[in-house]
Amino acid sequence: AAIRSSHAYQSLLAQGFITPKTTRFVRVKQDVQAPDGSYSATLDQLACVEYILSSPKPTTLLEGVTGSGKTLVYIELADRMLKQGRGSIILVPEIALTDQTAALFMSRFHNRVSILHSNLTNAAKYDEYLRIREGENRIVVGTRSAIFAPVNNLGLICIDEEHSDTYKQDTTPFYDARMVAQMRAANEGAKVVLGSATPLVEDRLRAEKGLTGFTRLTHKFSQTPLVQATFVDMSQLANLSDRSRILSKELLSALDETLKRKEQAILFINRRGYAPRLQCRKCQRVAECPNCQIPLVLHRDRDRLFCHRCELSVPYSTYTCTRCSSKSFFQLGYGTERVIDDLSNLFPQARIGRMDLDTEPERKRTLKQFRDGQLDIVVGTQMVVKGHDFPRVTLAAALDADMSLAVPSYTSAERTFDLIAQLVGRSGRAAREGRAIIQTYDPTNRTLICASRQDYETFYALEIEDRRRFIYPPYCFMCDILISGEDKKLVSETAYGIKSFLVTKLTGTRCNIYGPSDPYQGIVQGKRFKRVTIKYKETRVLYPVLKALRETFVAPAIQITIDVDSRGD
């Protein structure tokens, strides 16, 4: 019978009639299914495992070509740690990759694996944290925040796709999971493995200098050769199709062949929505966000215009030009939605899916359908090119490969190389040979050429020389000071005040100060921004100055954000 009174419960407990018993149950079960069968590590993979475990260096760079089986190295290392009674944390760059990675670990370790990422409910997070803290689960797979998981007797931290910029949190509190991993490993005596086919040039240089361990996987796990990509110069009219403004003749032909062979294709365009720009047919004014002064993006499936900075949205069907009140607009450019629209018209029998930030709720279903062969083509943003293993994919295509090269950042070439090389690596991962097509307006660009060949060595040599010549990391450290507020004049005055303060405090040190400048984001939600950048050699010189700056420049109408080791624009 139920005891409805706290007093009755305490009385029965005191008299010894009842005995308390605590039972914990999992309220939300992880919907992850381990794959059938198991995978055995190759001799090359086992050699990497032995090197990492025997290396005197706490951190090791594991460089492996796309499809070489780096995850199997992580699994073998976690197994060794588990036998020693030690735990492991495996970080992946995207939520979309957690289930795939966790499934591989569950095939070896069954229900001793926890998953942590921001999309879990609070109840699920709490349950997982309890299981981890109490030692029930000693292996954690998750995104960057999983680095803080309360794993007891931590022995291993693996950071997969370590080059990914998603490991750096760019909002308060700022942290880089890669740096936190190394600090935590130093405190707990654990090993750190940085895994990538395209490592950060900073990490590659550190490995070459012997500051970290360095081991490689040079062969694909399958026996198919590395994919060789084909360039399509979109500036040449002969390459354009009269059937589509987005898809070239060569890509349309390749898609047709792929579908006839019952194989799959990935199309990459790092822009969501239907049209990134609306221009009034009458007065040519571009529809802009009133808060951020950037073009509004048409999302036709929701019949709304969105600002991709502040997420303001307005109905499209009733939107009128702010200058002449016209309701007629040119829809310029294209995003994932428009690509699917074209594909549906050109290949009506094809089963097509979409992966971008707008389709996050359906992400699991789309991934499962694609893996199970229920979709023929997936169109997506960068989340579709990172780390996925789709054995039926034999065609991968970049629709606008130049896009990220235009970003005003010293890392733009590196990010572009990573994305295109990873995309090429999604094709031909199993028994079938794959191909890749890169649509570009600059087919002679050295970054794109290296990425098309998955030639990291040549790209690294070129990029590290550019960094040395122009004094960018790893040949210096960088710090961005971002000043923001609604009063444009006050923001500007504060920025110049900070510049003068830094010049006074850092004169005679190995620091260079740049700015104030207008950062890439310009205006966000009505706030104006200015940026001051510092290049420096020694952290001990800069950090006391930054602390003094915080104490000196205090104003309620101004926000000052300090981003150490910045990798932005």
C-alpha cells in the first residue's frame, strides 16, 4: 500500500518496519543502435595504438587520410584504458556525428557508453552525468562540452576532426576544447589524441618540432583508391546547363549516372535557405534586416524571410519593399532549399534529403534514411561533410567551392581546404570507386587544387610559409578585443581609448596592436562593433594588461569581450 504521509513514513522507518532503498532509473534512453558485427584493427592501426601508449609525450597528433579508420584507433585505445580501470572521452565536432561514433563504440563496449551534447534534455543530461560520475559508464562520446564530463580516473581524450572550428566556443564563456583537453590531461595524467586528415597547421608544426607525438595512417581502410576530383569552371558558358543555373552539365551527367547505378550522392553548399538575397524589381533595393543591415534570406518552405545573424523573421507573402512598397522581388543566389527544388524538377524519381541547421529536428531520421539507402541524394551545409561514413556514396560535389575563400580571415584558406578535402573524402569509402566534382569560378586556386587531391602536405607547406611571412599563428598568438554597444560614437571612442591604453602599457614589448577596425559582423541586433587586435609572443606580458583593461574600461552602455587565441576574421 502507498504511504501518503511523511509522518507515517518516518514512524515506520524509526520502528524498523520498512527499509529505505534507492533505485535510479534512466528516464530517457539513448536511441542509438550498434552496428551488426565488429571491426578488427589493422596492423597499421595497432602500430598507432602502441606508439600513442608508449610515447613519453602526453599529446599525440594522429594524422590519417580520410577513411583510414582513425575511430578504430580510438576504440582500441579506450579498450586498453578500460582494462586498466581508466575512462575515456571521445569528442566529435558535430551533434550529427555523435550517434554514428557512439554506435561504433557500443559495438565493442555495449551499454557502458554515454552520449553528451546540447540537444539532450536536462533529464537525459542529468542521468548521463550520474552514470558517468558513479563509474557505471567509463566512456563518453560527445561534442565540445563533453570535455567537462565527470569521468573518474580519466586516461584518454580523443578529439576527432581536431581541425574543426566548432571546438572553439565563440560566446561567453570562451574556451577551446582542445586546450581544455590538454590542461585536464596534464592534471589527471591522461593521454590526448588529436585526430584529423587535415590537422590545424599549428598542431602539425608542433608535432614536427617534437612538442607532441606524431603518428600517421596513410592507407584507406577499404582498398579503393583515393578519389580524384574534377573541376568545373563556372565562369565558362560551355560548362553551364540550360536546365539549371546551379548545376553544371558535368554534374547533371554524373548525377544521372549515379542514380542509374542505384548509388548515392552528396551535394555541398554552405548556405541554407532558398535565396540569400531579394532585390526589388522596381527600385533595386535589397531587403535588409533592420537590426543588422544585412540581406534577409528567403526560406520558402516556411514562407518567411530570416536574418541569419539575429534570427529576426518576417512573413514573405506580405513583405513589401521598404523604399517603394513594391511586392515584386528578384530571388538572387541559392541555398540548400533552392538546390533541392532544382533537383526535384530535374530528377523527379530521386529521393532527396536535406541536412542543415533548419532541418536539425529531422537530422537523425535523414541520416538513418541515407545510410539505409532510402535516400538517393542529400544536399547539405558543412555538417554533411564532417566525419560521416556513407558506404553507398560514390559522388560528392561542391556547388560553390569559392564561398569560404572570400571570408576576411587568416584561416579562410585552411577552412576551405578542410571542407573540400573532407567532402572529397565522403565519396568512395567502401568497395566502390568514387568521384568528386568541384564547381568554382577559380579552378587555378592552389587551395582548391590541393583539397581536390586531398594533398595536405603541399597545402601545409604553402600555408605555413604564408603564416610565417605575415606573422600569423603559429608564429605568434592573437587576441581580439571586441567593443560593442548601441551608441556608435561611444563605441568608437571606447575602441580608440583601448588602443591608446594598450599602446601605453605594451610599448617596448613584443606586441603589435591593430585597429580599431570594423569586424566582419558589423552590426548585430542594433549593436555596433569595433575590434582591436593584438599579436603577441609572450602570454605573461599580455595577461596582466588585459586584466587592468577590464578594470579601467567599465561602462554600462558598452560591452567589452576579450577573445584570447582568436581564429576569427
